[in-house]
Amino acid sequence: MKLHTLALTYLIYFLLSVVYNLVITPAKGSLYVRFLDVGQGDAVLIKTPNSRFILVDGGPDFSVDYYLSEAFLFRKCRFDMVFLTHPHSDHYSGLQRLRKRCGIDFYHDNTSPNPSSHAKFMIDGVMIERLCPPNGYHSKDINDTSLVLLITYKNKRILLTGDAGGHILCRDDMLKKIGTVDIYKVSHHGSASGLCRLLIAKEAVISVGKNNPFGHPSFEVVNHLMESRTVIRRTDKEGTIEYKIL
Ligand SMILES: [Zn+2]
């Protein structure tokens, strides 16, 4: 390669790096939580204050790859933590591929041993608590074995529930642990099966596909959220939904 071509290549790379660091990469010190628009399914990409990445579920197909090419510009995808709430295809299929092609430092799913009845993982000042399922929990309905994760950063609380049933979320011990949350990823894409009327959230995110065959989200769930004056956000209407927590 001629010298001026090499210099030009370095210059372009440098300029792209500057754009990436100053414009695309948000300032350090904030937590970013992105509810990715993966159609009918779940995938939540979290960027910690020190630019480490956590993924909760991988969606039904290749949709997450598109978002990863933004997050990992010029480098191989690498996650510090990956969680799978339960092995249904709308959460799992995309993740199956990512487990092969990305680096993953820590992996945890609903069958992983729970080191305690209330396991906590800490990363960059972000606390992730596994509230469900307890060790050895079995159910005929795989949805009810979903990991339920409570993420706390500074004074903000985010609840991710996979597709857990309302009867799981509404248990006394669960409500006590959950308390009031700022952001609630509505269970089971807004299906009535995930409705817990006692769960209090300021904002609710429904991760759901347009014109899905299941009729999600259900009228019951949407109506309950409206009556309880919860702000409703939906990936089928807004696309990817991002929260920046300072
Ligand atoms: Zn699902």
C-alpha cells in the first residue's frame, strides 16, 4: 500500500473513531437501557456507565444483530453479562446465534443455580437482582419459570419479567421485593396471563410485534395501565425505546 493511501486510511479511521466516541457513544456515567424493537419478542440491551454491555434475551431472529453493529462498531461483539429469561423462541432464537458469534463473560438463565434465594449481581454500580425463579422451581408452563430481574441504578428501578405469569408477580413476597418501579417491562408482551394489578410502575414498556397473531397486548392489560395512570410505551408503535438514567 502506498504511503499516502496508508495515511488516508489512518485519517479516515481516526475521524470515524472521533465521531463514534463523541457523537455515537454516549457520555460516561449514565446507564442506557434499550428495549430493542425485535417484533414479537424480547431483547433488552443495557450499556453500563463504563461502557460494558448486558443483554437480557435475544429476540426471535436476527434483529438484535442490527443493533449490535451500532454498539460494537469496528469490533467483535462482547457482553459482560447475558441473561436468558426462558427458552421460548421469541426470547431465545436470536440469542442462540449470538452465543456462537459474540464473546460472553457471564451467562445466566432460568435454569442456572441461584446462589441464594435473592441473588444479586453487581456491575459498574448497577445492581441486578434475580427475584425468580427459586432454585429447583418447576412448572408445566415454561413462561412461569422466567427469570424476573430487578435492576437498580442510583435511585431508579427497572423490572424485567420475561413472560412470567401474573400470579407469580403478584405473590406477597414478590411484591415486597419489587416495591414501586420506575420502568416495568410488561410481562409476556402484554398478555392477560401476565397481568398483576398490584404491581405499581411509573412507566410500562410493552415489547410486542405489529399485528401479532396473539392479540398482544390485551385490552385488560392496556386498560389497567391506563386506569393506574402508568405511562405506556410500545415497541410496535415507537420502535426501539431507550432510557438514559443519569
Ligand atoms: Zn415471549
